Amino acid sequence: MREDYQALIDEVSQLLGTPATLEARDFSLIAFGAHESGDEEGQGHELALDAVRTRTILQRRSAPAVRAFFENYGITRATGPVRIPPDPAAGVVHGRICLPVRDRGVVYGYIWLLDDGALDLADPRLTAAMTVAERTGAQLAAHFRAEERTGELLSAALAERGGGARDEAVAGLAAALGDAASGPLAVVAVLPWEQDEDPGASGQSPLTGALPRLAAQCVRDGALAALVRLRTPHGLDAARAAAGRLLRSAGPPVAGDGGGPTAGLSTPRTGLTGLPTAWREARAAARAAAAEPPEDAIAAWDTLGPYRLLTGLAQAGPVPDPVVRDLLRPVHHELARTAEVFLDCAGQAGRSAAALGIHRQTLYYRLTRVERLTGLDLDEGEDRLLLHMALKAARL
């Protein structure tokens, strides 16, 4: 599939004698073409190394600020070439000509040309390039419809209670994926995930080809579900890489302090059996990542520790046990944190005090206050277990 689009974008590059790039409507990169200029002064080489284009190629998508800049020129509504002047203040050093890629009135992407000002918008070569853009739009639309159907099958295959309908969906998904359906797979969940309300645009990239190992995706229960082909039966590197890319599409990344979308990875599977379980694992891992965010905002089910149990409780969030309700009030935040660190450190006072950066006597004083607030005895194993689980559950 990617080769098909590469051929089309190479055709445009050769036709116009300038580098061209094909991006989906969400500005994810699909294909790019290089053009060698005969300019002895190297102007073509300079244009080819335009900073925005280079970042798009390396990161496989444009930054949100760059996207907003270009959309301000009306490219989402345009039916013909749009010239966009350079604006160094916005990071756009070189001008662009945008060829909207449409099918039946719906924009599916854009072909971008680096513009040195020499090409007139009435140039017959641009008319020919728009014909290529129309062919590209028809192809994108066909792939989009096929992937939309695959996404519907995946959504039905993830259902906990599907019966015969789910079995039919799994069979249909297997037929759609071909050999990939019998290989090593993992499910990725990204939450929260907001779908685009515009029926002509998806909240996700219209091409799973934008992520080579992404076999199918759908939006279900306010989260994105992605079925990822793994390189090995036990390695999650491909799933983690896909999750990172999808997180960048969903919103600003979590950097260790919460407040953004998170992703969860299921355990690896061989074939399409057990997809509902894999989806449950992936969502649980994403919830756990939100509770205690890792640097990359991605958590794997196998590494969740106590959250494997806690996320299986009330999906809407467990109700705090009465004995910890007062401790969980904002005014006692420092006491709750002290108790959690103490229990994370297996009740070792030295490690706990060091982790908190406080003196041991301060630790003992705080723990005494925790016992008074909760009525629990931190010398008793069951009381420690109750408090530890309640504090972890509160994060969910």
C-alpha cells in the first residue's frame, strides 16, 4: 500500500520538478518524494532541507502549531492549489503550494510542494498534478473505507459478550488481515480518546499504513483500540512504538505527573483468540499508567503489580474504604503520601524516610497521625494491606 502512494508522490515530484510530500488529513506522513535540482547554487537542495519538511519526515507527522498555521489558509475547504507564503516567525522558512487530496467532496489528505515562487498556479503542470491528487484521493478513500470496515470488525471482536456475532467478527477480521491474523499480536489502548465529529474525517489517521505494524484500530468505550503486529512472540517493542505514536496523536504526553492521555499494552497473543481479554488488559494498563504515570505514559499489563487486581474492581473507580476516607482528603495529602511510600518500602523506616527526604522521627510522627485518622494498626499485616490497596485504588 505504501508503495502505491510512493509512486504517486514520485510522479508529482517529477512532474513539477520540486520535492513533494503526501500527508493524511490529520497531517500524518504517508509518502515523500525527493527531487534533485540541477541548480548549481544548490537552491533545490536548500528547499529539500526545509526544516518543517525535515521534521515531518523524521517524526512522521507535522506539529500541531504547523498544522494550525497551514489550516488557516483554508486548505480544508480548497478544491484547487493553495499558495502559502513563508513565515519564519511560525517556523515556515519556505513557502508551500498545497494540493488538496479529495474524493467525492471529502478531503482525505494533502500533497505539499516546496515553493520557490517560480511556479504559477495556472501552470498546466499543476493541472496535471491535481489529476494525480484526484487519483490519490480515490485511493485514500478506498483504503479508508476498507480500514473503517476492519475497525468495525475489530470493535465487535473485542466485545466481552458477543456470542455468534463476535465469532463472525473474528472470522471477518482474520480474512481482512490475512497472514497477520495468525502471527504474534498485542492490543494497545489509548485513553481518553476523542473521535472527530466530522463524518468526513476520522479521529484517527485514515491509514493504518501510517503506522506500518498497526493491523487495525477502532474507537470503543472512549478509548482507542489498536491491534499491533509484533516482531517476536514475546517482545512488545512494536506495540510500545505504536502506542507512542498514537499518544502523540491523542494529545500532549504525560511527563510523570498525569493530566494527559495514557496507553496500555496487553500481553502478547498468537492469533485472534482471546481479544476481549487482551482489550481488558490494555485498558487496565492505560488506567494504571494514569494512576502512576511512567515517563512515556505507557504501561504494560505484565508490569502492573497490584494494579492488575485493582483495575479489575469497579470500572468507574473503586469507592474508598471508610477507614481511609479522611486520610484521602486534600488537607491530608502529605500524610497519605507518607503512608503510601512507607508501605511501598515494605515498612522499612530508613528507606521510607530517605525516599521522602525527611527525618525518621518525622516519619514516625506522620505514621502515628495516619493510624489515628484511620483507626488502623500499621504493625498488623491485614491493616497494612487494606491501607496499601486503598491508597493505590484511590489513584484510579
